[in-house]
Amino acid sequence: MNVLAGDIGGTKTLLHIAEVRGTHIKTLHQARFASQEYPDFTGLLGEFLDKAPPSLRNSLTAACFGVAGPITGPEQGSRQARITNLPWCIDEAQLREQLQLPRARLINDFYATASGIEALDDDDLTALNSVTPQSAAPRLVVGAGTGLGVAQLFWCGDCYRAFASEGGHTHFAPSDALQAELLAYMQKQLERVSYERLVSGHGLAHIYAFLAQRDVPVADTRTIMDSPDPAAAIVKLARDGDRLAGQAVSLFITIYGAVVGDLALVTLAYGGIYIAGGIAPKLLSEIRQGEFIAAYGRKGRMSPLVEQMPVYIILSQDIGLRGATLVAAQI
């Protein structure tokens, strides 16, 4: 069958029309959009459909969109999504009307990411430890990008079922004196400091600014913070040998590993922990140096538990789109 699927994020939106057979996905037409260039999703979707071949548009049987934000409304009926880092509100009923399809569904972006795990090949993953996953055991999906997404997969008799969450918005818990200073710094700007405020692209910029104001004399961060992509600029500086940027990347990776370990304890993810999102593949060389997995494993009496859970980085950047595609074929 042919379906329309999308991965809608605060930075980018990826849409495609694909043929689905089992877990095999064949893309027939695809486009990528800069989300912030559009005032709403309706116009973006209309542009995609206008450029798609009419034969493909007419072949669609269902549609599904993974969105970076919570879904509200009844399971059976018209649900809505507000994108966390965009001023967009998307409504299922309006989607059905625009697409002229009786089956169109909104799902959380990390529900989509989790649903796409089954469509991954071995080349799409790299392991951070040497642990074998347990069959039918729970799985955890965590990923930093524009925000911090979290989802879980539980075995339900004959297959895994995904469960979305907003676990990235749990309170940041500092693990040493420097991180306690970071929390105090962030609390001067925000009423509540969640992990997403630090483990995300914006979070790396916050960490860099925090470390800069601790320097004497205070480092001038204006060039970095005013750049179109401060996180990318900080990583480049770190790789060029800049001390402050290197410290920021190191602290970011440490906090990232720590929150993944906390969520691993919540899930008991002996079936595997999958690190998704756009940041981990870009920091792969730094993550492999060991700070991430060390912070992940520092759980006191519970360290032996998390050490029994396999940890992977997902290299594929279209796993959310793959997951939404598989869900579209099942609705």
C-alpha cells in the first residue's frame, strides 16, 4: 500500500509518500522543509502535495505524522498536537479534510521513532557497550535534538508496542558541584529547569554561556550565541581546540549520559537503549571517548543493573519518518 508519512520537528519537517510491505519501506516521493519558515503545517503540507506526482497523491490509503509535542484529545476522534518549539497547532480532522483521506493520524515524534526501531538495519546502529539485548524485554528510546524526546517499547505478546512520554521534561538533577552551579545559573532565567533545557541544541548553548560567565575575565560569547546554529559553532570550536567549548561539550555529554541512565532505571530496558535525535551522531567521536557511558553507569547501588542494558546510537536520521510510515500502514 502507499501511504503519506511525516516527521515534524521544531527545526525540520520531513515528508514522503512510500510503498509499505511488512517492515520494508520504499520511498516514492520525499521532501525536506525548514519548519520555522512556515507559519503553519497546512501550507507546508499543501506545498508538498502540489509538487508530488498526481498518480502518487491519488494512490494514498492513509497518512501518519510524528510531531514534536504532546497529543491531546480522544484516541477515537479528532486529536490535536501543539508543536513544542513552533507556533503550530495541527488537527486530525483538518488533516483528513485537506488530504481527503478517512485515515490520518497524529502521533508523538518519539512514538514514531520507537515504532521505527523494527525497520532499522545493522548499519543504522553503533553500540556503546558490549551487552546482548534480552528477547522481549523493554526498550527505551531517548534523543536530543531541538528538544529531548523519550519513548518506551514493551513486548505485548507477539510484537513491541510503543508508548510515548514527555520524559525529557523531568527536572534536571545535578550530580556534582559544577552541575549544581549550572542549575542555579539556569534558575535565574527559568522558573523550572528540565533536562530538555540542557540536553538539546539550545541546552549546549546554555552550558557554554554558563561556563563563559565563570571565566575570569568573562569570555565574550556574542559571536557564538548570535550565530544561526550556536550548538554547531560550539562543537566546531571544541574540535578546533578551544578550551571553553571543549568543556561545554564534555559537560553536555556527561549530563546526557546521566539522564539516559536515569531513564534506563525507570524502564529496565534490558531489550536495548536506543539513542536517537540529531545530536548524538554528530558527536559520535566525542561520545565514544567514554564520558557518556561513564555518566550513564554512575548509578550507585543500581550501577550493576544499567550495566546489563545494551546502549546503541541510531545513525539513521529518518527513523521517525520510518516509524510514522509503519504506523500509517497499520491504521
